[in-house]
Amino acid sequence: MPDTDQTTRWLILVIKLPADPSRHRVAVWRELRKVGALSLGQGIWAVPEVPVFADGVRRALDLTDSAGGQGVTLQATGRSAADADRFREMFTAARSADWVEFLADCGKFEDEIKKEIRIGKFTLAELEEEEQSLERLRRWHRDLTARDVFGAPEADEAGHRLKQCVTACEDYAERVFTALHSTGADGA
């Protein structure tokens, strides 16, 4: 759901971690990337101050503390309307990149289903694998939707593509069950 408030508040995280071992920096980086934080520079991250980001920010700060680092969280807004707009644009561009990656994975999923149909691989094991892939796409879509607070332009297309993936998987499931029932095999 897009946020239309012109005075969006941001949380700015300033993270300082020991150089070694690097696993601590990687763990914090992964957590912030997972939550959808915008990297502003080395050790500086930003997220809109909305509830969907709270747990991820807390986890990143906890990881920082447990690694012997320091984390500071600041509240900010744009100094001018142009600054606020630019910050939103940067954040939305990052979400757009996430959606583009999601759309590419939808294409890979659909291609995989087409390949299995083309080669006639109608087994329960393959169906289960495809259903797991579809569930991963659903979780990813749910996560991206939650953190896309300003409404990236690719979000609508992603919703349509996910529905196409569901339809493709349902069609494949019908083919698997038809093949299994016609041969009497269990597909495993």
C-alpha cells in the first residue's frame, strides 16, 4: 500500500563493526538486505519508519551488539521536498530492482513447467518440487509487497505474473494426476 505522506520519516542506521571476523559484517549486511534497507554508504542504511521494518532493524542492531560493534539509529526526513522525493525515489528504485529479480524468477518457473510438460515428466516428485518453488515465489512476493511501501511500478506486473505461475502449476498438477491415473503408477 503506497505511502502518500510527504513527510515520511526515515530510520538511519549507522553501523560500526570490527573488521575481523568478517562473518559479523556479513551477518548484519544480510539482515539489512533481507529486510530491504537501503544502503547509503559503508555502514549507513535507511528504511522508512514503518512497522514492517522494525523487527529487521532490531535484529540487525542485536547482531551488531553481539559482535562487539556499535549501532546508532537516527530519525530523519528530507530537509526539503526535493530531498524527501529523492530519498523515496532511491528506496523505490531498490524495490524495483527486487521486483525485476522476482519477475525473472517467475519466468524461470514458467520455463521449468513448460520443459517438464514438453518432456512428459509427470511424477509426484517433480510436482512436489514445482509446488515448493511456487511456495518460495509466494513468500518472496509477500515479503516484497510488505516492504514496497511506496509502490514500485513493477509490483502490479509481479502480482499478475505470480497468478500466471499459480495457473501453470495447477495445470501441471492436473497433467501429473491424469498421467498417474491413466498408467496406474504412483509417480515416485
